[in-house]
Amino acid sequence: MLVLAALAGVFVMSWSALSAASVGDQEPQPEPAALPLPAPPPPAPAAESTAPQAQKPKRKRRWRSLASSSPRGHAVAIVRRSVPLRTRPKGRMIARARRWTEFGDQRVMSIAQQRGPWLGVVATERPNGKLAWINMKHRGLAFRRRPYSLHADLSGRWVELRKRGRRIRRFSVAIGRPGSDTPTGRFAVTDKLHGPTYGSYYGCCILALNGHQTNLPPGWTGGNRLAIHGTNAPGTIGAAASAGCLRAADADLRILMRRVPLGTPVFIRR
């Protein structure tokens, strides 16, 4: 009994102590450490300004100059692939320049004017005095300089061959007779042909031009293309005797055939 009583006292004391510890004053516990705060969110990106920004002035593109005079001669466009011909820069297409002419020679066009990337060329598809326009950026074109030019004076009835502006030969020619006068203006050599293939009256050889005879003689059955060619009637040289072409002696024509390349400009004046 004594043992039980002692145990009961201990239990009571222990329970009392436990109760006192749970409800009584107890030594204050240290406050827990503060939890780490989350990292602040990144600042919001600044709103883009809607104010218009000053734009740098566009630099005007400088195109390669081909129509201007050069000590190397006159520029020509060589057709490597079909190229559209237009009435003006960015204008209506009137035809396509093929790689070969209707006579079978390489197509080479004399360049007379330039407006930015647009080149005004002397072409058979246009009337006398009118240029066709091509874009120099077209991949079907190549460009060269021709040192020679031909200059015809109808009043003096002669033709000069010049190299880089210097006269190297002058020879007499027959010109168009009254009513079939030789047209004036700027033309170009399009083909170099064997004269007898087209008739004995053409002499040895023909330099075909892009120009057209608009005043053909009555009853004329030939074509209307202008040319500088030989003749089987040398007595007419120096006279107004042709249907519009310029006739020269065969010896002079042979020199031109050797020296004058396709695309060479031809200037005819009164």
C-alpha cells in the first residue's frame, strides 16, 4: 500500500508539473528567424516611345554612267538573253530584243541616253529619232565601249570614220535622191552582211543600220532599212542617186567591215 501511495504521489506530482509547465509561466522561447523574403520581381520594361524617330536621309544611289562621253568611246549594250524594250523608263513594253538580229548577227544596241538605271538605246523596233528603254540591271545585258563612230554629212556627201573622236578616214558617198532623201539623226550599225547575198547592186558588203526610210520611191519592192553599202555603179558615188542609203566604193566598205564593230553609232546630218 505504501508503495502504491508513493507511486500515486509521484504520478500526481508529475502530472501537476506537466500541467504547470503547459499553462504556467514558462521561459519565453526565442522568436523564430524571419523567413527570407522572395526576390523582388524584375522591373517592367519601359514602354516604347511612340514619338517618331528621326530617319536618316536616304543616299541617292549613283548608277554607273554609260551614256556620257568617255575617252574609251561610246557605250553599247550586248544582248545575251531576251530583254524587254519599253517606250520610256518603267513604261509600256513594245517588244523584246532577242540575242540575234533578224539577219543572224549578235544583237548590240548603242546607248544614247541614261536616266538612273534606265538606258535609252537605238533600236530597230522604234521609229527614227525615238529610243527604246532597257533596265541596266537586267541579267541578259553586258556592256562595252566602242572606240569608233561614223559621221555622215549629206551636204558634203561624205562619211568620216573616227576613233575616239579623231578622224582617221573620210570617203565620198552617194546619198538619197530628191523625194527619197536620206534620213538624218542618230543611228547605229546592227549587222555586217555579205553584199552579193542580197544582190549585186549592194557591192561587196553592207553595214545595216537600225534606221528606216520613210520616203521610199514609187514602186519600190525592197525593204525600208537604211544601210551604208557598196555599189556596182561606182559612177553614182558623190551624187544624190540612191533610195536613201549611203553608197560607197567597195574599197572603203571593206575597211569599215574590218574596223567598225556592231553597235557603232552613226550620226547623219545635212
